[in-house]
Amino acid sequence: MIDIVKISKALSDPIRYKILLMLLNHKGCTSSQCETDMKGVCNCEIMEEFGMIQSRVSYHMKELCESGLVTEMPKGKWKYYTLKKEAIREYSKELGVIFQL
Amino acid sequence: MIDIVKISKALSDPIRYKILLMLLNHKGCTSSQCETDMKGVCNCEIMEEFGMIQSRVSYHMKELCESGLVTEMPKGKWKYYTLKKEAIREYSKELGVIFQL
DNA sequence: TGTTCATATCAAAAAAACTTGATATAATTT
DNA sequence: AAATTATATCAAGTTTTTTTGATATGAACA
């Protein structure tokens, strides 16, 4: 069952929210090192986009994955992240059920 | 315009979430002191329900009001709170728009 | 195999959120 | 007007979350 408080907490940090929007609008990695044909966003892109250090990105991506809003796909030494729209859909829907909207 | 991060933060505290559910299911104040014909929930009820001290309830109700999820109605020396379903509806809907669900 | 590169984890520091007890304000009642 | 009652606010303490720098792990490649 979906945990409203847990997902709300994941959404409640401005940086994490921006990362989610970035995942949503992602068109392909432009970073020279990474493989551009991967669907997800890699850590290096997020670091560049927001000027964040590596461990900070790692921390927030873990939070997002554990909330269920993001899926990670390891590929060699990289990791690619994709938005799990279904989780957001479930969250939005569940709010409607619980609060009888 | 509705602020996703702000509302998420309001929803991300377990106590506040429980208070919202309490407001949702409220049928009328059972507390002896208060006027039972008011639609909302008063502070004393919330204190009783969760065994919270007054200043703690006050703090969380302020958070909920400022997020827009709850409306307060002063009535004499009391204050009655009601759930603002419309705000939750907007939040849920806006998530759908932003994340193209 | 040893080096390099990407990510994970850890411990310490910093910041933010929450809780509490004391006091203030404001309406009500005696 | 004074005492009572409900809520607000404040400052201090506590807990949780976030950030950072250092180090560890694990894959890729020379």
C-alpha cells in the first residue's frame, strides 16, 4: 500500500522536487562521458544542472528511490534514474480516495 | 498559484496527516465546554484525541492553515478548523498537470 | 594488475523542524 | 473589574534532516 506521508516527505524538499521535474523533461544525456542513448538521467547530469557535489546528489537520489518515485538502472559504472509516473499517479489518486474528493 | 512543495511539507508530518483525517471524519464536537453545533474541530478536541499539549496543537494548526489545507473560523474564544478539500483537490490535480499523468 | 572513474557510505557539522514550558493576548464569565 | 478560559507566541531544548568532506566499493580500462 502506498504511504502518503512518506511520498509527501520526498516531495517536500525543493531540490528533490526540481530533480523530479528534471527527470520528467529529460531528453537524453548531453554529458560527454555518459552514454547518450540511455533513457534515464545520470548522477553527473544532476550534479551539473544544480551545481551539487556528488554525495549530496547520491543522498537525494536515494531518498527519491526509497520513496518509490524514482527507479534506478545501473549500467556499468553509471546509474540512470527515471521518474516513476505510476507512483505519482497512485499518490494523486489515493489522496482522492482518502479525502473523498 | 498552488505551491506543491509547501503542501507536500504540510502533509509530510504524521501528526498533521492524522489531524487532517480527523477533520475529514469529524461529526461534531463532543467536548463539554465547546459549542457542539459548530461544523469544525476545535483545539481542545485535537488535544484530547492525540494527547497533545496546547502549544503543540497550535503550532501544527498554524502550519496546516498556512499551507492552505485547513481553514480556521474564530468563534468567541474558540477556533474551529475545517478541512479545505478544494486545496487537496487542487494539489492532486496540479500534480497530474505538472507530471503529465 | 594497477589506475581511473562513478557511486555509496560514513561521521561530523549545520540547518531545519518539532516539542515543551512559560508567558502573553484576547474573549468570557462571575 | 477580576478571574477564568482558549489560543498565540517565544525561547530553549530536542530530534530529524540535510550538507559536507573523507573514505570505501565496484566497474572499466590501460
